[in-house]
Amino acid sequence: MRDVARRAVRAEIAAKAMQLFLAQGFEATTVKQVAAAVGMSGRSLFRYFDTKEDMVIGGLVELGHDVAAALELRPADEDPWTALRHALEVCVDSLEEDELGLRRAKMLATTASLRTAMLDKHLRWQQILVPHVEKRLRDSGQPQAEALAARALVSAALSCLDVAAVAWTEAEGARPLTNLVDQAFAAVRS
């Protein structure tokens, strides 16, 4: 019960913080302003988030578990690269279906401290996704260097997603993100 309440408070803080970040800019918004918006002290705020960047990235780390679940549901005989592409559609949908998705993606793409935090998120996602890809490699009869191959595939897939998201923000959302992700995946595969 306590964990559910904590997640609810974290979600409320993150939502209020995002409103402020999008309205004022990430760098221009202070932790004190976020704390005031949710009715708590800055010290209390840091019981829920380690850093200001975590207020933006925290939910994205959780999205990695959704990607892993989608990857697990892919057909067992599907090659790992194709399975990863389809599983990452969870991320594409979360951005394209959110009315603030493009603005959020722009902020992530253009704020240096958030770009660094995104790298950390990618490393966390790798820990979540690599075991699923290793299993697919084992099942495909390619046991040599499974761990290395799995890490390389996941890292490349996440980079494709990142490159596509940046291109999407540069195009002001004029091109569907899903098509850009497909193009990035195809470029790596060719």
C-alpha cells in the first residue's frame, strides 16, 4: 500500500514539474518552484526524486519495463532485431499519443543535462532488455557471444529510437515518429 501511495505522489510531482518545465524551460525552473507547486518543501521533494532530471526521466525508466513486456510477447521465432523494433512501438505510442509528447521530446533533445540523464536511462533499459534478447539468440541456435550480441542489438535499437526522436522534434512532428524509427532501423540493418 505504501508503495502505491509513493508512486502516486511521484506521478503527481512529475506531472506538475513537467508543466513547469514546458512552460518556463527546464533550466529556468527551480526545484523550489516545483516543490511549491506540489505543496511541499524542496527537502521533501528529494525524498521522491534524486535529481531534478529524475522528475523528467523517472517515468521513462519505468517505460522500459513496458518495452520488455512487449518484447516478451513477440513471436518466439521472430529475429531479435525485428522483435526489438516492434517492442519499441510502446515508446513511439507514448510520445505520439501524448498531447505534450512532441514538446517533451524537444526538451529532452535540447537540454544538455537531460541528454545525459537519457544516456543513464538507456543503460537501465539495457539491463532490462538484454536478457530477453539473449534468450532469443539462444533460441535461434546462435549461442556464440550471446551476451555481447544482445547488448549490441539493444544498444543499437535504443540509439535508433533516440535518433528518430531527435529527427521527429526537428521536423516539428510533421513526419510520423514510427516511420522515422523504421527508417533508422532499416539504415542500421542495411
